[in-house]
Amino acid sequence: MATQTTTLARPFEPSAPGIMLPAFTLWWREIVRFYRQPTRVVGVLASPLVFWLVIGAGFGTSFRSGGGPGQQHYLDYFYPGALIMIVLFTSIFTMMSVIEDRKEGFLLSVLVAPVSRTAIVLGKVLGGTTLAALQGMIFLIFAPFAGVHLDLAQVLLVAVVVFLVSFSLTALGFAIAWPMDSSQAFHGIVNLFLIPLWLVSGALFPITGASGWIQVIMRLNPLTYGVAALRALMYAGADSSFPLSSDIATLLLFSLVMFGLAFLMVNRRSTRPAA
């Protein structure tokens, strides 16, 4: 007797999407969310501008950073540091959306979806990076007032430096925000750690002439290389403790390390339910 085998139809199983589409979706969500809040845009640009004008005008010609052109007035010296401040504020505080997404339940829906965690990190980090880099490049409209006149090649190199600083700081902000459930705790970490990191980056004073232990911290601080790279590109003949190629290589390494840290943080909490 012939035996008849019956094959049961399997329920439809949707295939998991790739990395790029979920990452693009999360990236676009960050862009839309930020620009729907005009006060954040104004605050990010206005705060460093006020710092640059008030502190620069306050020190005025009493500060001498060297004999290079465009560096006699403190407004000129402080300009690259003010640009890095914009990137820092935008990169870090954009990642507060991680905490907001957890409270609203959006993060839980993303985590249970068939989406790679690499896509989650990439989309969120690239979203913050895009915002920070755009805000930093917009600040270049004030460059002529600081004695900065850039050609196309210099603008492109400045964009590369700004992107690397934005990417690394956004990834760092993601890694800090991921395990947190409170925006107050996030602000505490930023005020305790990241603002002092900017203060000893060469934004306010040069590495030469600083105390010995401050010089050690500045050389270990990745932001120092971002400020030094911008200053070397903006002011021809400016005194620099590091070559431009070394600055960019350090920023690239810092970006890779911070992205790896963000990825590890996501996977470390992969077995824990989102709040």
C-alpha cells in the first residue's frame, strides 16, 4: 500500500531586514525629532556663540597665543574651541533620546523587532552625528569674524574633522545614555566628566605653558587633537603640538573605539528587559 505523506504548511515567517534600512529609519527619526524642536536648535548655536563673544572679548588682546596670523586676539584663538563646544553639546544631548525612547516604550519595540543591534547603534549614532556635524559647519559662517578664510580643500578637511569628532562623541553619549533610566543622571555625568574634558582640550588655553599634569591630561584627551586639527586648518602657521595627520588618525581611532563601546553596551544589556 502506498503511503501518503502530508506536509504541513509552515506559518509565514518574515525575514529579518538588513542593517541599512533600520539604521536609515532610526537616523531619519533623529533628524525629524531634533528639528521639530526649534528651541534646541537655537540653544545649541546660541550658547557657544555667547561663550565665544563674551569670553573672547573679555580676554581680548591680553591673551597671546603666538605669532601666527589670526592668533593675536583671543576671539581668534577661541573660535575652534567654540566650534568643538557646539559639536559636543549637540552630540551628547541628542543621545538623551535613548532615555526618552526607553520611557516611551519605543526602545522596547525596536529591541523585540527582528533588527540587528548593529543597526540600532548605527542609526542612532549617525543621526546624532549628522546633527552635530551640521550645527558645527553652520557655525563656520562666523569664521571671517575670527580672521578665518578657508578654500574648498580646507572646508572639506574641516568637515572631516568635525564629522570624526561628532561621531566619536555621539557614540560616547550613546554608551553613557544606554544603561541610564534618568535624564538627571545623564546630565550629572556630562557636567562631571565631559565639560571638563572640553576645558582641557586646548579650547581655552594652549598645551604649551600649562602645568605638567594638565599637559599629560591634554595629551591623553582625544578632543585635544580635534581642536588642534581645526586650529591648524583655520590658521596657517599656527603653533601646533601635533601634525595634522596624527590628529586625524587619533580622531579616527577614537571614533572606532567609541562605536565599539556603544555596540558592547547594547549587547551587554541584551538579556535585560527595557523599562
